[in-house]
Amino acid sequence: MKVALLSGTSRKGNNTIRVAKALKNIHEKHGHDTHIVDFRAYDLPFFNGNPIDADNPTSFQKELLDTWRDADLVYILSPEYNWLISPELANMTNHYSGNNHKYLYDNKVFAFVGVSSGIGGRLPTMQLSSVLEKLIFYLGGQSVCSPNKFESHYTPLELDEEGNYIKESGFKGRLESFATYNTNLILRFKQ
């Protein structure tokens, strides 16, 4: 199984990458081929500005498209900024929503994580799910959005910068249960 983790914020020192690393640790422990696309290298132009040069993608754009294309399970992680998804993820879906990117929305399970330094994260998961479900349908893909969403509360108190658990709490059990659920979901569709 190939797992993609889209850590959807370019903010330096963000908490989203901590959760992506924790999920990577979980999946690699189970032998899954797992790759994080770290949006701190994000370079997609603003959608209403210059178009992407599809024939000459940057290294970030190539990594994003190749990792997403090859994955069976795609996690999209977003911080919650004023009850919204990150602008990087909104811009990404605008760029990669046409028929020439249908392959990104076919034969996959998408799972969503909302990240907060306090209590929050639910709204980005719902927004991402709504947008991805519409794109899957619009582009004729055969994918599913996981109904299990993960809200990472008080992230810097739960995970260190490498995605290791800081303390014993219910966070570890919830995150591992979330990963197991999504693994089982993709296995159902890949049989």
C-alpha cells in the first residue's frame, strides 16, 4: 500500500508537519510505503495569476503530483486558520481540478486531518471532504472520502517536531485508530 501525506501549509514551524510525521511513523511500522509532501516547499502560483507550466513542473510540483498519483491512500492535512482550510490547499485544488488531472481523483481513499494548537480542526476536514467529493464526482473518479476525520487538538503538547508522542494520553490511541480505519477502508476497495 502506498500512502501520501499532504502536509498542507507553507508556514515555517507549523504543527501540521508534526501530525504528518506521526502518521508516517504509524504507516511505516505496518510496512506501508509512505511519503510526506511538505508544503513548506510550496511554490504553486496564485490561481488567478500566472498558470503552472505543466511541461516543466518545479521539484515541489513534481513531487506533489507523483506522490498523489501513485498513492492508494491520500491524507490531506490542514491547519485551521479562522475556521478555514489553508490557502495553499484551496489554491492547490483550483490548479489540479481539470480533466487533465482526473487521475488524481481515481481509485483512492482520501482522509482528512485538521490541525490546531488549541481546540479546533473540524471545519477544515469538513471543507476538504466536501470539495474532494465534488471533484471526484465531477471528474468521474472512483474514489471515496473517508467518513472518519481526525482533529488534532493541542498538537504541540501531544507531538514533538519529529512526530513522536510527548506524553501518554488518548491522542495516541485516537490517531492510531484513525490510521487503522483508513488502512482498512483502502484494503476493502483494493480487493
